[in-house]
Amino acid sequence: MPSSPPPAAWRKKLRKLVFGPAPEDHLGRKPFKPQKRAFHLFGSKEDSPPALWTPPDTPAFRRMFARDQLTLGLMFAIDNYEGDTPDMSRQLELAGRADALGYAALWTRDVPLRDPSFGDLGQIYDPWVWLGMLTAHTRDIALATGSIVFPLNHPITLAKAAASVDNLSGGRLFLGIASGDRAVEFPAFGLEIEQRGEVFREALLYYQRLVSECFPRIDSPLGTLRSADLVPKPLYGRIPLGITGHCRQDPSWIAAHCDAWIMYSNSPKTQAIVMQTWHEAVRAHGGADWKPFIQPFSIDLADNPDATPEPVRSGYRLGRNLLIELLEDLRQVGVNHVIFNFKHSQRPAAESMEEIAQEVLPHFPSLDAPC
């Protein structure tokens, strides 16, 4: 059910949080300053309780997820490189090859500005422009975002772009979203980073109404909508949506407002503890007894197929045989999709992609891929 609009006083207050204080006026009244208060982890009290959840019946979701199954995806750029700038000259070719090899998904980043302290530009290009290119160079593979920073984009722009890619790709979009973690970006967009949790919630509720209702009446600190409608709508009625990390929310709120959770890379033992929290939140607040769980995996595939795992940042250096064992352990604790990132690989990324496809992917096939 759509959420009811928040009270007018709360809307005015959040509008000031989003757009900043007004200058002192001619009567000498002071600019608005938000009161110090406890952060509400469960969203606003006006959020409607979620309806019973049903898995999105879209090509993207069906290819990527099923209970007790694990599939494999690739993060752009499919390249191993030093510094923050990948070689994009072969990425469309590699995307087509990943599609032909049977990977489940290709993941696109949202990095609007270069922040040298992060050392990562993703695929460099705007995510929506890049996804548009991918729709023309792939056929079956899901096209996922990991992740679109919702507070830095207006919900109408987000909904228009997402629904357009979803239609053009034949329903292959999986929309991963986040609240953002690069401090340099928020003042550049005129936003306060401390308020990204509140803005994230408001933007998500606005977006969900745009893509799910016809001519919705929306009153929000982010805008007022009357007598107008978003077109196109999602091809299959909805776009599967994953929330990345916590986004300054409680797991129960996350479970209630998404189709999947994208969490950080961990060992199977640690991930089992995270999974327990996730499953409890889904059963209590998500309207279901299961929702997918996704994690990234920075991989340095060794030449020796029996090389034992050596931890690297957000992943491992290891041989393919131990990789199969590790992925099986992750599957058994409940992970449903793993995103490989080759940035720190010592071998050429294309070479590693081919070996994983030939030797590992048959153990974890995409769910609608030919046998």
C-alpha cells in the first residue's frame, strides 16, 4: 500500500533539512536550525506497513535469484588496473562476452565525481547512459546497479531513467540503491551529508509511488505532484530493488522496503551471523520468509587451481577449486548472488572471467541460462 503523506509541519521541516537554512529575513528572524534529536531508525511513523511480499516476476529477478541458489555477476569495470581509472575501450565487448558465457548480471556504479581518497571511478560513465549502451550490446544478462545514490538524484529523474532502461532492456534491470558514502559529493549537490538517511527514505517512497501508481497525488519535501504521471511504467509492473548496506536505516525497515539486501563482503562464518539478522528482519517485517542476499567479492584468481585462499581487501586471492568450495559455503549460509570485482587481480580480468565461466559457473549457473 502507498504511504500516506507526512504532516505539513514535518514536510516543511524536512524541506529545510534538504535544501538548507533560509537567510535571515528583513524582520531579523534567525535561519532554521534542526534540533538535536535522536535518529529514528524505522523511518517516519506515517510509513504504511508493507503488504505481503511476492518475488518480482521479471527476467532480471528470475535470472539472478532463487531460494537456496547462488548465481554470479561481474562488476564494471571488467578490468585489473592501478589507480582509479579503468580501461573502458573493451568493456562493451567484454559485456557481450559475459552475456554469452552465461553470467547472471552485470553491475554498474554511480560515481558522479572523482574523489582521489576513494581510488575508484567505477565505469567512469554516467550509469544510465552506460546502461543504455548495455541494452544494445547484450541480450539475456541482467543489468544491475550497485548502487544508484538516491539522495543525490530527484525521484522523478530516477524513476524516468529506471523505467526507461527497464523497458528498453526487456525487463532486465535490477535497481540497487544506496544513501551514499562519499562526503565530497553532498556539499557539491547542496545537501547535508548528515541528513542522507532521511532524504533516502523520502526519495524512495516518492520513487515507489511514481513507478507503481497512475497519476499519484504526492506531497513531499522533494516536490508536489498533481495531474501528471510518470511514463513509461516498468515493463512487468515493478523493477526489483535492492538496498545497499544500511543507508542509515534499521534492518527491519530495509526488509520492509526492498526485494533484496546488498551487503558487504565477509567470510562465510561472519556472513552467517549477518544472514541470521537478515532472515529475522525479513520474517518479522518483510512480508515474507525469504528475500535475496547479495555480496561483492574482490577476486584475484591464481594460476594454480589449488592455491589456498589469501585474504585481500573485500575478497581473496585463491585458485578456482578453492573458489568453488568458498562459494558453496556462502550458498549454504544463504548468500544468493556474488558480484566479482577484478580491479586488484594480478591476471588479466578477461582471462579470469573466462576461467571462472568454464570451471566455476557450471556449479552456480544463472537460473534461466541454458544447461
